[in-house]
Amino acid sequence: MTSFSLSSSAFQNGAEIPVEFTCDGANRSPPLAWGEPPAGTKSFALGIEDPDAPGGTFGHWAAFDIPATVRSLAIGQSIGTQGTNDKGTSGYTGPCPPSGNPPHHYHFRLFALDAAKLGLGPGAKAREVEDAAEKQALGRAELVGTYQRR
């Protein structure tokens, strides 16, 4: 699988996610931008997971059927088909770890897919989206941010 770049103007890879993009702030998705995907990319799928969550990996966002021509998302922008996050709502839900926990790591993963449609319906669960994306992926980009509630 080919890798390509994923970044945010709001935080660097491995750095803390600003409060604005968490449950303690406006709870809006951060801006994202990515480089040229592998040849043959027909769409993208995006997922955000917290593997440090007390109950196991928590899916914060799943979006798919994002057109191959898209190279960025603005603050709070949703595009493509929205899946259901592990909170049970559609779209983005920001970092919200329990107070006093060590920093949690939030993995933003963007999959470059070989098909224009992932084959899932609106509201597909975050885990289903990532599993389906893995099977159709030509490439993957990842950005990790951290957040700790004090």
C-alpha cells in the first residue's frame, strides 16, 4: 500500500489537538489537507480513532465516498457520506477523554480507494467504514494528534 501525506494547519503530527476541535471547545473537525494520492484513486474514506479509550478503540468520525478531486477539508466541513461514530451520532465528534487520564492519541486516517463508492450506506459504523476502506485501499495517509483533559 502506498503512503501519501496528511496534515493539519491546526496541529503538527504528534502534537496536541487545539481545544477548539474537542468536546471542551467548539467540537468542530480540524482543517485537513493531503498530498497527491496514488495513481488510480477514485475516492477517499476518512476515519478518526482513539485507541486509548477506556472501553477500547473509539471511532470519532467516519466519512466516505469523498471525491478523488478533493485535497482538503476546512474547519467543520463534512463531505461525502457520513458514517456513525461510536457516540452514535453522524459525523465528527471531537476528542473527549476522561479527565485526569494521560494524553490520548487520535489517529486521523485517510484512505485512497480504487472505487468511486465504498459500497456502504449512510450511517455505516466507523469500524465498518475502516474495514471496507482497508480492502479497497490503494494508499493510506495518517496524522496523529493528542489530547488530555485536565
